[in-house]
Amino acid sequence: MKITLENIGKQYKEDWIFQHINFEFHSGEPCVILGPNGSGKSTLINIISSHMLPTTGNICYFNDSKKIKQEEIFKNISVCSPYIELIEEFTLLENIQLFCSFKKLLKGLIPNDLIGITQLNKTGEKKLGQFSSGMKQRVKLALAVLADVSVILLDEPCMNLDLEGIDWYKELISKYAENRLVVVSSNSKKYEFEYCTKELYLVNFK
């Protein structure tokens, strides 16, 4: 899988958040998008996921050198972001089952497996509204990483995670994300992206 950014820019009113980004993301080369608050990390993640259009430039998606049609992109991408909300009136299992109605899980996994992987085994019948912020973050990360997709986009993945949760996140990535295209956005929290081999600094594109 390859994603190519060609002269990507995003403008809000009179201000350019970033511009003239030319970059390539490849499977097996996890990449971190770095920058301070307000530099446009989440905005760029939204553009890569096709949830937002750039003001300038083009973004292209390729699978084995074959260009993916725009309407097929969502099938290849999963996202974990602070702005994605779970349904708090649903139980953990119901949230997982709803997710699976839109995206398949990795081969060999069923919805109940995700409860064990999140290590929230005793909460399957609890409504998400009873979960702590760290527990919800585990659920969002598990859904993103365990989806059967080629591209995983993680926006500040360790938000609300304690030390145990961070260790769990690292193990999740190590075990399930290898050889896929992984893009992380981070405020320079090294533990969020220490496995990344490429870096994109947004401060260079103002």
C-alpha cells in the first residue's frame, strides 16, 4: 500500500495551516507526523483518511501500484482519533458488533476476541458510558488496529492511557500492525511512535 501527497495544503479563512506537502507513506514503514498543538496534525490525518478535502494538492492511494478509486478508500483505512466517539448507550460488545457491520476484523478474529485483547474481559456487558477515558481509548485503538485494513491512522494514540495502557498499546502494534501502513500523529511523546521509521515535521510546511 502507498499513499502519495502531492502539494497538499489546508487553509482556514486567511491562514494556511500547512502547505506544499509532498510526501509518500508506504506499508512496512510506520511514519509519525510531528508538530506542536495547532500545527495541523489532526487536520492532515483527516485529509489522509479522506474525511476532509485539502485546499490545494492531490492525494493518491495505491495498492500494488494499482490506484484505488475514491469511493473504495474507506474500505482500506481505519482511524483512531480523539474526535471519534463511541456509542455510550451501547455495551462494549454491542460497539464491537456495530463496528464489524462496517469493517471486517483481521482473519481469525471474532467480536468476543476483541474484549480479551483489550483486557476488558469483565466489562463486555457494561455500557460504554460507565468506562473510564483510558478504557474507551483501548477500545478505539483495538477497533482501529484489528480491522482488516491496509492503512491504520492513529491520532495521539496514547491519550488517556496510563503506563499499563501504554505498554498494552505497544504490544498491540507489535503483534498486529506489522507490514501494514501505519501513520501516527504525536506531540513528541516518544512512546507513541518509537516504532516509527519515518518522520514528517509539519513545522517545515508553514
